[in-house]
Amino acid sequence: MESFDSTKRNLYEILKDVNSGKIQLPDFQRGWVWDDDRIKGIIASVAKSFPIGAVMLLETGNENIRFKTKPVEGVVGLNGTKPEMLILDGQQRITSLYQAIITNRVVNTRNSKGYEIKRWYYIDMVKALDTDSDLEEAIFSINENKIITENIGRDIILDLSTEENEFKNLMYPISMVDNYDEWRTKFIEYWDYDRDKIKFWNEFEKKIIKGFNGYNLPVIVMKKENTKEAVCQVFEKVNTGGVSLTVFELLTASFASDEFDLKADWEDIKNKFKPYKILNNTSNTDIIQAITLYSTFNKRLAAITSGVTENIPPVSAKRKEMLNLTLSEYRKYRDEIVEGFIKSSKILVENHIFNSRDLPYSTQLVPMAAILAKLGDKIDNVGNKNKLMRWFWCGVFGELYGSANETRYALDMIQVTDWIENNSEEPKTIYDANFSPSRLNTYVQEIVLHTKEFML
């Protein structure tokens, strides 16, 4: 079964679906405002029937891919309408065209210097029909008052504040492309059914209006059967903003569909971490990763305990598993993991590591917190605590937590807990630790160098 369909849809049909709420945005889509020149450019491209790129949509209805949604900026009055499609790529193009063409409201945009401005968009009808002029030159924007002045506002160059002035100056509002019949009737009435003006309008309608109304947009539709990982990966690949979404942002949108505010919960966790300097740099992704590690470990343990011998669930904290973390799993293990981070901090303080900057590898806190969540009160045993710190220092001096940590997270979660609880074989991290005394000289030299730089 194909994971996507590729087709073409009429631009107006898409914009109408945006207006009705059939097409919306996943909440993880960041707000973005195109500048005035880019909006004029895309309007010109549509008017000239030039391609503006494909739009990618995601079918809704998969219970395993539920994101909180939001309407395209400028859409009002949806009252909880559930979307049939979500925009993964094309947000800015669709938003710009929707606001300029459909809303019949002033468009919020920015000028070339980045300052916020409000603009209406027009087509100079005479220039648009002039074969010696580029159609792009006929498209312009005007301030929210629809008046262009000079000489510090004393002289009015162009006034389009009334329909009569639009008719008089032969300036067609882009916002009326959708309702051109109404504007045409008033235009012809204003010119008292002048034959030349009727002919002029007919030429404009044929060349410009029909071009807008007949514009087809390439559309790629991702089927609802796709996995959450596939959807998120596709979104990041096509995201022209160039900013990669974090797992936390994606889960925030996912959990919000069940009315759970993950951002607010993270603020609560940060407040709990404030007394512990070692946890200053702990990120929200660290929390998600530790919970995922602990959750998958417990799934594996439950399967083994119930007698499963084949296809035992793996322990993992990779991105795929983090994205598949459910809200119920998060709620179930959240407090234990938070306490695991706090216990980690206390134990490290006992071993003379007091600040986050003193922590050789902050990434090692992720499995450490999950391990301590599993051990619970057993860590209070001196022997068990010594084992934990032996694992910790082997990871540090063996430089095993510098990169590619996810696989080691899983191994340590299984092996360290088994070693401490059941006195089984030593973890692979201890065996893999290969410390070179000469590396200490490198560390000392770096410390001296940074100290001198600081003193200078």
C-alpha cells in the first residue's frame, strides 16, 4: 500500500478548505510571517500560472498520530472543527495566499528591514494588460489606510480607501479575486456601462481572474497509515525554515491532543531541579529520553517475567521510541525519573561533583536517572552505591559517553541494574573502559590553558 498520493488540486479549493477548517496545522508548526516582497512575488507567480512548489498534507484519523491542531493564521470562527488534513509543508505559501485572497482583511507582514507592517494587495489593471510590462510590476501593496502620500503626508498620490476610488483608478484588490462577480458588477455600473470599460474588464478577467481561479497546485498527501516517526521525519526534511524540531516539541503537540500541557509540566520539573546545581543543564529531551529508557526496560522485563522467549521488546532511548512514548507511559514513570535525576545529583555531590560544569558527560545522567529509578531504595546500600560509582567513573575515564550514546544507554540500563540487584556479570561499560594515563596530561594542559585565558 502506498504511503502517499500525488495529485493536483485547485488552489481555491485548498484555500476554501483552509477557511472551513478542513485543512489546519499541527501545533508543532512554528509561526512564520513572510515579508511583503515575498507575498507580492507568490501572488505574481499564481497570476502568471508559474509553479510555486508542492504542498504536503497529512490525512488525519490515525489514533497513533494525534497532534493538537490549530487553524492557519487568519482563520476565524471554527469553533472546534476537526481537520481532515494537516499541512506538513507549504504553511507559508498557503497562509500568505489565504490572507491576501480569501480573508478580505489587511495582511500582517514585514518590510525588508523586518519591521511589522499591515498591507493590502492590488493589481494595477492597466499594467497587467500591458504586453510590454511584466505582470509582477502590476502587483503592489498599500498600507492599511489604502492611501499613498508624499511630502510628509500633505500630498495624496493614490487613494484606494473606497470602492469608487478603486474603480476610478483601475486598481483591482487581490482580496476580491474570490468574489470578482460582485466587484465586476459595481465596476461596470460605476463606468455607466461604458463599452470600452466592459471590454477592458473582459480582457482583465480572461487574463488575470481566470488565471487565479484555474490555478492548480501539486499536492502530496501522506496517508494516515504512516507512523509518527515517518511523519515527523518527513516534516523535518521538507521544513524550509531549517530549524529541526525537538522530540519535546513533537510530544508537546501530541500530548496536547489529550489536554496535557507538557511545557507546563516541564516548568514544574525545572522548579524541582533548581536546588541541585548539577541539574542546571538538564534538558526536557533528557527527561523524555530517560522516561523512554525506563519505560522500554519495564516492557522488556514484563515480557520476560511472563515467559516470553521470542521477539522480546528491546530497551531503547532512540528518537523513534521517544516519539512513540504515550502520555500514559509518561505519566506513569515521570515522577520516578524526576526522583532518579535528583538522586543522581545527590550521589554525585557525595563524590565531590558539585556543579553541572564539573560533570564530565552530562549525557550519562540519562541512564543514571533511569537506573536509580529502577533500584529505588536499594541504592542506599553502600556496596550498591560503590558499584554505581564504579560504573560512572569507568564511563568517564573510558570516554564512553562522548558520542553514539543511545545503544550504551540500553546496555547499561540492563546490565548495571542486573549487576547491582543480582550480582551478575560486570557491565560492558566497565569492560570497555580503557584509560590511558597520558590523557590526564592533556586534561591538565587544557585546564591550565583555559585558566590563563581567564586570567588574561
